[in-house]
Amino acid sequence: MSSDDLQDHHEIGNEVIKKKGVYTKRKCQDCFFLILFLLFWAGMIVVAAFGVKNGKPDRIVKGTDQYGNICGVNNIEQGILNETQARDTTNEPYVYFIYYPDLIGINYRVICIEECPNSTYTDLNDPDQLICDYGTVPATNQISPNGTCMGKIKSKLIFNRCIPDVTNTSVVLNSIVDEIYQFVNNQLTSDLSVEILTDLTNSWRYLIYGALIAMGLGLTWIFLLRFFAGFITWLTVFAAYACLGLLTAQVYFQWQDSKDAYENTVPSQRLVMQEKNILALKVIFIILCVVCGIFALILLALFSRIRIAIRIIKECSRAIGIMPSIFFFPIFIFLLLCGFTVYWVYIGVYLATAGSPTYDDQYRFTGYEADSNLVKIQIYHFFGYLWTFAFILALNQTTIAGAISSWYWVQDKKDTPFFPVWSSFFRVIRYHLGSIALGSLILAIVQFIRWVLRFLEKKFKGKEAYLARFIVRCLNCIFGCFERFIKFLDKNAYIMVSIYGYSFCQGAKRGFQLVLTNILRVAAVNLVSSFLMFLGRVFITAATVGISLYLLKEHENLSFYIIPVILIGFIAFAISTGFMSVYDMSIDTMLLCFCEDCERNDGSPERPYYMSKSLRKFVDGKGRSKCC
């Protein structure tokens, strides 16, 4: 920062302290990008109106025949298909697949019928057991390949499709059934899936119990981190080093045993593979020794900073402990994300089915395809998902950062503002939606480029464009690293925005400078906290699954109790991720506040520290002459 910028920053910081952690002289920032976001969403609404008007989800829900007719609909009145192929299928609501095993190439027809067959043909000479294409009267002289008729196959209705339901049939008939099951997902017709759904219905109470257990374990983990963060961290670090040392010892002894066995073997009976195996074990042993040495040096270099990480984690536990609503706010964000995703998928289905019918040179229906304008609209809708999803997540991050910082910047923690989480949320809504829109836009653009590269990689797959595939993969890797950097930059920017009311660019600049001046401390804290958050997820998920497995094992009405247990595991992991995401943002906010405190203050009565006493000893304790 320049001297003027630094002076302005200190003045704003003093105002934050005077107002007990909340800077009140804020103003709306990055308004242009908020207007841009609102205009973009006006376009999203126009896109939604276009999709609802032109889309035909019934093509997916009800299914179509081979001529493009939607089953159970008067396609003539719709006026979309060619007049010679459009058909009124109001009384023919179900899709049926006629397969011809003797034909090569396209060996099936798809038609709409009144009801699914309830029996399988046994005699092709009986016209009553035949089913044919439209306009063909069932007759023995119309059986494929002379005509379009084929024997009926007993079917059951699944998602408006007649799916074969046969057992103990001939080899030929089984081959037909296999073809149909490749066309339609056979899992939908499996008796196992029905039993699984039944088990999930019978165990709904246990799903709720599992969610409650996961929440209880999440609170337990927070308690453990608050009072035993040091023990857990050092135990984890030394356990990892011990495992690495044991692995090195194991490789060494295996290398020696292989070497002794090789030397004790008659030279004429020694194998080249044995010699290569000894050499490989030797190389692995040397590599592991080097890794152990590097790991030990890292521990020695970051020893004091790991201790800071532990203290910051404990401080986060204290802050979170006095604002328990901070865990309910991500639930609100989660519901908001779910609602938006449902809306996006709903409109996406309409857009995906808004294509026009296409025909070949002989004017036969080939499918529904999107023209260039519809493709652009679909791309616009997809980018809207990326931008809005990133925007909602940024809203969550900025709100949590504001709540934690309002706790940090008060001398007496009892003076923390009332309802800090929701107060922070309303400040973000009032002043900082533009900054969030800009940060999420940058991230969405990078993510969109990565999706384009994935699409290109898929297009090149299976072709001899080796150089093109290599370039695309390299670009995807580069943009993947850039995406992680943007997420890191966004997070620090949102923290500065929530504390000082900066614009996005000012916040990103200040946050990045603060990280650079404390790079080792930030690296140590992020490394330790990320690993602890991972352990938290594992602990909550594993414990919840273990308890649920014990409870459901005794349930008499369940055939596959492992399926509800797996679902409970997913629920527990989602809940644990919610808990840990709050902790992750809180730790980053606390760390930057700590570094800012070190830079602004010196512990004198005129410029006192706002950190706790446990953190203060890392500033003016033994062996520490300066903070940063």
C-alpha cells in the first residue's frame, strides 16, 4: 500500500475499533457489478420464459416414438412435426420397443401403445400375439423382415416405458430383452431397487436419527478442538511422522531380506527380476529417508507457527461458542442453493427439449436438435448457474467473516454486538453485494473456461489429435491451479470487505499483501487447519455410520440395511462439511485479524492488542521480537 492508502487503512481500522468491531461508515461498493448481475438475471428470467414457452419436457417424461411423436399427446394440434408423421397419440400413452433380432443396423422400432403387453408371444403364427408399427394390421405375412410386426413381450410400466418382464425364455428372446435393457436403464426394473426404496421408506426415522447424531458429533468435535486442539494436532503430526518412519523401516528390512535371499542364491539361478526388485527397494528407501528428513526440517521450521495455528483454532472455538447461530446460517445458504439448483434444472429441462425436429434426405425423422441461437441460450443459462452458485457461496463466506471479525475487534468479548451473524448478513446485503458479484464473476469465468476445455477434451477423445489433447489437458491443469488461486484471493478479499467495507479490488489487494507478509504463518495455519477439518469430517462421518450400522442391523423389516447406512453416511458427510466450512472460514478470518492486529498495534496502552492472552505471548514472548 502507498503511504496515503496505509493512512486511510489505519483510520478505518481505528473506526472499526471504536465501533466495537463494526465499521459503520460504509458505502455501497462495486455497484456497477451488482447492476450487471441484476441485468444478467433479468436475462435469466427471459431465458426461463423462452424455455417454458418452447420446451417440451413431455419428450423426456412421457417419451417419444421413432417419428418424434410424444406419447399420450395430440401431436397434430401442436404443429411441430411434419404433417405426414405427426400423430394423435392421446389414447396411446406408453412407449414400447419392437426389436427385430434378424436385422442388422437399426433393428428396433419405438411406438406408442394403449397398454403394455401382459403376456409373451409363444406362437408367431397367431396374429393376436403380434405387435406392429402404425398403419400395419397384425398378420403373419407382416412379420419381420417382410414387415414391421414382431411378437409381443410381457412388460411392466416404468416411467411411462414398457419394460420387459420375462423369465425362463428362449435364447433369442433373451437377446431381444438384453437389447431393450441397454436402451432403457435396467436398474429401474430391478426387484432389488424396489426393495431398496422400501427399506429407505421403512428406515426414515433412522435417517433423521443419523442426521441428529452427526450434528451432535459435530458439536462434540468443536468442543474437542476448543479444549484439546493442541493434543489432537500434535498427536496427528507425530502419528504421521511415526507412520512415515515405520514405512521407511519396513522398506529397509524388506530390502535387506531380498538382498540376503539374492546373495544366498546360486549365481546360475539368480533372476534378473530379483536384482531389479532389490534396486527398486533401495531407491524407495532412499526416497523415504529424504522425505523423512525434509518432514523433520519442516516441523522444526514451523514449530512455533504450528503452535500459533493451534491457538487460532482455539480462539475460533471461543468465538463460535458465543454465536451458535453461525451454524444455522449455512443451513439457510444450503436451502438457498438447493432451491436455486431445482429452479435451474427445471428451466434447463425445458431448454434441453426446446429443439426443433430434424429430417434426413428421405425426410425421415432423425431427432430434435438445437439451432445455434438455442445453443447460445443454453450456454447463457449454464453460465448463470456458475455465477449464481459462486455468488451464494460468497454471501455465506462474507457473512461468517463479518461475524467473526466483529468478535475479534473488541477488547471485552462480552461487548460483542448482538446477533453478530445476522447483523453481518444484513450489512453484506446492504453494502457489499456488488463486491460479491465481482468476485463470483471472476471465479465463474475461470470455471466456465475449464468446462469449455473439458468439452474440447471430450471432443478430441478417440481421435488421433494427440497434440491437441495434450494442449487442452495442459491448459485445463493451468486453469485448475488458477481457479484455486482465485478462490484463495476471493476468500481473503471477502474477509477484508466484511471488516473494513472495502471494494473487492481493495480488499483483495490488502488481503494478498497481508498474506505475503505472513506467508509462513498462513501456510502453517492453513496446513494444520485443513488437516484438522479433514479429520473432523472423517470422525463425524465414521462415528455416525458406525452407530447407524449397529442400530439398523437389529431392524427386522429391512432386507438391505447397508443401503440406509450408506445414505446416512452421505448425510453425515454433508453435515460435517457444513460444520467444517464454518470453521474453515472462521480460521482464515481469525488469522488475518491476528496478522492485522500485529501490524497495527504494539501492545502499548495507546495501541493495545485485541488478540487473546494466549495468542499475545507469540508476539512478545520469549524468542519473539516482532510479530510479522
